[in-house]
Amino acid sequence: MIEELADLWLARRESELRERRGAERQRKAGAGPKYDLVFTDRLLVTLAT
């Protein structure tokens, strides 16, 4: 279940970033700063609160 949600979350996140940039990526995914919390950690924090 987490894998299915993670794929949807990543697709939505990339779409939001694309809209904010107004164009496609100029660098490969993962070339920038790393997230402090990965999707699984974010999901657990959300469910715990």
C-alpha cells in the first residue's frame, strides 16, 4: 500500500514543482537538496498526529 501511495505522492510532487518552475527539469531528479523526511516518514508522522 505504501508503494502505491508513494508513487502517487511523487507524481503529484513533481507536477507541483513543474507548475512552479513553469518548465521541465533542467537537471536530473535527485540533483538538488535531499528531503529531511522521505515519503514513508511523512506518512507515519501524518498518521501519528
